[in-house]
Amino acid sequence: MAENENEKQETSAEDVSSSIAEQKPAVPEKPAKPRKKMNAAAQKKFKYGTIATAITGVVTAAVIGLNVLVSQVVEKYPLKLDLTETGMYEISDESKNYVQNLSKDVNFTVLMKENSFQTSGLTMKMVSELLERYAQNSDKIDVVNTYQKGYSGTLAEGDIIVSDASDPTKLRVVNVGSLFTYDQQKLMAARYYGQGTIEDAITGFAGEQNLTAALLYVTDANPVKIGFIQTANDNPVFNYEFHAGAVSVMAASLSKNGYDVEAVDLYKDQLDPAKFDVLVLPAPINDLTATAVDSISSFLYNDGDYNRSLIYIADFTQGNTPNLDELLSTWGLEVTHDLALEGDTKSAQQVSLAVGNVAVPLASIVDTRFSEGMANTSLPIVAPLCRPIKLLWDSNTNGITASLLKSSSTVYLNEMNAQKENTDKSPAGEQNVMAMSTRSQMIDNVKHGSNIMVLGSMLLLDSNVMQDASYNNGTYFVNAVNVMTGKGSGLVIAEKRLTDQTLTLSAGDMRGAIMAVFVVPTIVVVAGVIVLMRRRNK
């Protein structure tokens, strides 16, 4: 009974609540507020604002993306613009062509921490930029920070090791100091007296010369070995006062073109054809002994295998050399005891040489085989104080003689050791100032030959002329030696002068610089101003 009563009570409470709820008046719903429409001006302003914001976002994203892309691309591709007068931070077309055709991988190893290398002043910056150019122009070149063993010499901080990536024992070490030339007085003042800095003493940059030379050496599967006869019983074989510079530059030029050059003493060292491919004999002031002549003859004969060469440079500083003259005559060549001097003052070329400023004749290329591969054959070749060379063979079954360079036709002849200049300056016609003789024989149906190349003057290879890019003397000499030895075309790269550097632009470079510096920023600024004004006025 109690449970039934409770249930009735609960039911009654629910019924009461429901009844009250039903009797409570309903609250009317609040009507929705109508959306206010933007007028045409507001809509237009909103539209332009949205577009401007979108453009700003897109341009910002594009700039960031472009910056990232350029920073990556510039590491591999040469996008930097070198505006220095001599292209200080660039490599020559000859070097570019060579590295772009490399068939083997090469490592450039710098013995210095990368951050130190980048922040060690202008000189290291130049070297760093130069290495970057090599890597940019060839996927066969890698600039690395580690080095494998294979060098027994002394290494110093900043040295650059150029090595065959597959054979680290085949290498050349380029000392960082050799990449520059110096004013010797300033250099001594900086080193020993603390006056100025070593950088102040730098006059030229020979980085490309040395690095390309190292490349030529390590990438040559069979480097030609040269025995450079510089002494005779420990004394200079040539006139040291006049020609020390020429000998040094000649040896360096051959070395920088991939030849393996070794200094040799005429009487103390063996002229071994098993060791050397070529001998160089620079203007001996004394006649050769009969033993020395026999040694050179045996070298060229090479036990009947031939394939050896001699480069002989005659000169006005020499005395009588009957033994040497006899050797040359058996090869169909004679160096006269006259000098070919220019008789036409209008044709004479004024040249600064080790012996002073001299008006000299120009030489022309006779046999174009020996100029093939030269970048520019139009540059002049000067022929200072040359002794004319006679070709004694018109034809010979076992040998041929050929003129390589001839003087101008307006030269006159003066006796080499005459105390006075010849008063008769009648033109003597073109004179041979560089020639070559080749003797050969067939061995197993293959022609084998040895050569003697003769130059009429050491001044043809004067240090000033060899290093002057406005003359072709150095380039032609190296190219002719390359052809004679079958080595191919050579690279003679001029040193870059650091003094009085100025900015020079071609017309194309000028247009590009104006676009980059003025036009593009101006367009961006004007576009920004237009967008801003339109946003403010809408």
C-alpha cells in the first residue's frame, strides 16, 4: 500500500510540473539581423587589398626561393661577374676548354681549414675564387678537405695538392707562395724589417699558370721527360748574366705545360735515353767536348729506336764551337756567325729585354704544322739578335730539314763578334731563325724519328718576352715543342698583374650591370609605389 501511494505521489508531481510548463507563455524567437551589403567602393578596395596581399606573399616567397636556388646554383655554375681589368678571378678560355674535356677525376686539396681559407685576406680570396672556377667548369674536378698519403716532400699550410683521384701517388704540390709574384725589395722589407706586409709586396697573380700546369701533369698518362742541361761541371753552361731569366722561364714554361723537367749537368750526369725523351741545350758559351757530342749523338740514336729530341738554342754570347757545329752539320743544319738585324726602322719592334731596350725584327711562322692549336696566331713574334740558320739538305732519304720561323725580309747581316756595326745595311732577305731536322727509319713498318730543333737566339725566349701576353714567342715555342714530341697543343697562360687594377666592362657587361643595379630595382620600387597608391585611394 505504501509503495502504491508513493508512486501516486511521484506521478502527481510530474503531472504538476508538466502542467506548469504547458501553462508558461512561450518566449518569441528574436528575428535574424539582416547582413549589411558592402557598397561598390568597399568591394573594390577589398578586392585590390586581397590581390596586393597575395602579390606580396607570392613575391616574397619567390625571392626567398630564388635566393636559395641561386646560392646552390652559383656553387656549381660560374654566375659571378668579374669586372677587374685582367679578369683576376676568372680562368682563361684555354684552361676552361682543357678542364671541360678532362677524362679522369682530379682532386684539388687545400691544406687549410675552409673558413680560414675564405677569411685570410685578399690573396687567399683570389685563390679560393680561382679554385671555384675550376670546379665550376668541370665535373671531373673536386675541391676536397682531406688528403691521402703519397707525397714525401714537405707540406705547408695553404699548399694545394693536385692529384689523380684514382691514383693519389700521381700528384703535384703547388705552394701557395708560388701563386704570386712579388716586388723583391718590398718583400724583404716586410719579412726582415717589419715594414709593410707581404700582401703589399705582391705584384702579380700566377695562380692559373701553376694550377693548370699541375692539372696537365697529373692528367697526362705518359708525361714527356726533359733533361734540361743547365750546368757543365757545376758551372752554368750558358751566359748567366744575360740569360739566367730566360733559362728559368723556359724550364718553368715546359714544366707548366705538363713536361717532367729535370736539371742536368752536361758532364756529371748521364744523358740516358731510357730516362729522358728530350734534352735542352741552352747556348753553351764553351764548345762541347768530343765525349759530350758522342753522348748527345747516342741519345738521339737511342740504340736504333730513335724517338728522341734535342732542343738547341744558339746565341750571340757564344764563342767558337767547332765540335757542336760538326754535330749540327751531320743533321743538315748550320748556325752562322752573323746576326740578323732590322734595317727598316718602321718595321722594327721596340722590345724591353734582359740586355736592354732593343729595336728588333719580327718573325713569321713558316711551317703551320707547328702553330696548330695556338689560340691566336696573329700576335707578333719578335726575333732579337738571332743567328741565321742554314738548311744544308735539299733532300735526304734519311732526313729532312724545315724552317719554322723566318725573319722579316728587311733585315741586314752583321758579323756576330764585330766591334762595329756593319755600315752596309742592304736587305739580306728572310733568314731562318728557328729550324728543325728530323732523321728517321722504318722499324717493323713503323716510322721512327729523332729531331734536333734549333733556335737562333736565347733572346727569342727572353724572360720579358716569354711572359708578355702581347707576344706569341712563349706560346709558339711551347706549341712547337708539343708538336715535335707528339704531345698536342699547349697552354701558355700569362701572369695577371695586380697593380693599378681598374674595372672595365664590355658593352654587354655594361648593359647587364645597368639592368642589375638600376633598372630592376627601379621597376620593383615603381611597382610598389603604384600598388601602395592604389590601395590608399580605393
